[in-house]
Amino acid sequence: MARSGWRHGSRLAPRLGKGDPEAGAGLALTALVVLVVCLIALVGLIATGYLLASHRARSTADLSALAGAQAALDDGFGSTAAATACATARRVAEGQGGRLSDCQVALLDDQVVVSVEVAQPVPRPWAGLPDQVLASAHAGNVDPESG
């Protein structure tokens, strides 16, 4: 009568259990690799969020400074030019989802320089990291030959 089933020690018999120190090592290594890949992906997503917020803050600051400088020029260097420039810069920053945190206007003869600082929120801030990024910009009609 032929015996069915596996014999211990044959090539077909599973090698689980006693005496095999490497049993399950592949599973542990695979889990570790998956964990490291997930952590790298998470760090990449967080860094991408801050990078995009930084680009957006710089663009918002540039647009706000340019709009403020144009508003001051349109005002004709009047007594309200600085207030008009900062109000315009604030509207542009808020329209872009940012917040104008500083605005300075320098009016000299027939030249104007508007300097702004804009705070842009980070879409999904991580605990312990800032929830906004700052950017500054300057714009005006300064004549390069006037020195």
C-alpha cells in the first residue's frame, strides 16, 4: 500500500518550524522596505506642500507689489498714494489666498517703490512645522540711470 502525503525531510515537505532561523525573515524585510518607502513618500508630500506654498507666496508678493506700485502711479503721487498702494496690494494678496503682512511705500520725486511681505498658508501643515510661508517683493518705476 502506497503511503500518501509528505515525508519529513523530502523536497516536497514544507520547511517550517523548528530549527529554521530564517523563517519569516523575508516577511519582516518586506514590511521594513514598505515602511521606509511610505515614510519617504510622506516626507515628499509634506515637502511638496511647502514648496508649492512658497512658490505661490512669491508669486502673490510679486503681483501685490506690482499692483501697489501701479496704484501709486495712477494716484499721481498724491497724499493718498501710499494708502492706495497698500490697499491695492492687500486686495491682490487676499485675492490670491494670501495675507499682506507688511507694506511700505517710498515716494521720491517722480519715483515710487512698493515693498510688500505676504504670508501664504500651507495647504496641509504638519504638526510642529509652520502653517504659513512668507515672501517679500519690491516693485516700482525707479529709473536705473538716476542711481
